[in-house]
Amino acid sequence: MDVYYKDLDSAKENAAKEALKYINDAEIIGVGTGSTVEKFIDLLSRVYNDYRDRYFTASSIDTMLKLRKIGFKVLHQSIVDHMDVYIDGADEVDGELNMVKGGGAALTLEKILAYYSRKRVFIVDYTKIVKYLGEKHPIPLEVIPQALAMVYKILKDKGYNPTIRYPVKGKYGPVIADTGGVIIDIRPGRIDPLKLEMELKTIPGIVETGLFINFADIVIVGYKDKVDVRSRARSFYEK
């Protein structure tokens, strides 16, 4: 492992360690999906006895299997009406703590779990901090399969440079989310996140977007030798 990737690995682990502080008093814990979340789950496995009586729910089958393999009690999302805290990663975070998520194709359940959590904590390494959303990473959309061609065309006509996501290896065909939708990635250039989110949600066939606007209460940014904890106060209307 070269120095860059070693530093990146340390940064992710430092962010994950800091996140453990936010679950100490939680009875029901939501857990997201991604490489930094995997670090968090690995840390949980090392302190299993401290959390073996807690309940977990997950944003993906992959995370659910990892938690169950350790021995945790994992609840299906359909029977959970809230979480005390939700821990997840992000692909990009801007200065307002808005995010792009969905690199792991779990954006719809990630957004649902985050919305219904009393506290939302996101863990990222320093490379995920950007000046504007979409700077480094495409914005994922989950699309109903029957609407795929129609949605693709309208996104192309709008100049959003859509591409249907395919896996790097494994199954043939497009990436399908656990919730059944096809993942389309768009690269719209510099955006107004809220305006784009509202526009995309008016297009029939788009189930959900990877734009997470005003979702983060805490963002923990990991570096190789420290963490930077950033917070955002919820408005009256969000409480």
C-alpha cells in the first residue's frame, strides 16, 4: 500500500472511531453503506460486547449481512419507525454540509433512514470535501426500470450528461438498487443543489436522487492524524 492510500485508510478509520461516540446512548442505530462505513462496522465488531444489546437497521443488504455476521440484532427497515442515530458516509460534502451520496447504489434507503433518524452523522475522509456538489463525483439517480429510456432522454435533452451505471465486475447489465431501481449517474456541471433536487423530483420515473440537502447534523472529516467535526443546526421546520 503506497503512502497516499495508507493515509486515506487512516483517515477513514479516524472518522469511524469518532462516530462511535455518537451511538453510546442510542437504542436503535441506523447504518449506511460504503467504504468508510465498512471501517465503522469493523470497529463495532471489535467492541461487540458494548453494543450487543442494541438494535440496528441497515440501508442495504450488504450492510445488513455484515452486521448480522458479527452477531448484532438487525431489524428490517419496514418495522422501524425511527432511529436514535444514523451513521453513514458520503461521496461529496460541500461547505454547507450538503452531500452527494449513492456511490454504493443505496441512495433511496439511505435517504429514508437519514430522514427518520433523530441524529444524522456522516463520516468521510478529507478527499470528499468539495467546493460544490458534482465537482468530483456524478450525481446518482434511482429510476424505475419501466421509465428508463424516457428518463434517460429527458436528462440528455436537459444537458445533464446521463450514463446508466454498470458494475465494474460481476453481473452483466445495469446496476440495480436493493429497492429495484436502475442507477443513472448525471454530470450537470456546477449546480444549485436545492434547485436541481426540486427539478429532478418533478420528473416521473425518478424514484430518488443522490442529493442530500440539509440532511447532515454532524459531518466527521477524517485525516491521517486527526478529525474535523462539523455540525449544522436544524431549522425549526426540520425538528
